[in-house]
Amino acid sequence: MDAFTAGLLQRIRATESDLTRARNEGDDFLVEVEQGELDDLRRLAAEHGVEVGASSL
């Protein structure tokens, strides 16, 4: 796995964690911010052929 792929997958995992935390805390604004970031990261992954495992989010 190259550095780009590893870094992208790490950012996705961190963002998923942040999104879960925001949901658990009831922070609707942060949920929107983190969801937008996650959507962007997943789009970037798809554009570069990086397979992202299914998430429960």
C-alpha cells in the first residue's frame, strides 16, 4: 500500500470516529461538518480507485 492510500484510509477512519463522537454528543453542526469531510474523502478515494471498506455510519 502506498503512502497516499494509507494516509487517505487513515483520514477516513479518523473522520468516521469524529463523526460518531459528534453524533453521540448531539452536536448537529459538527455532524454536518464531519459528514461533508467524510463524503469528500470517500469521493477522493473512489476517484483514485481506493477501496474503502463498508462502514456502519
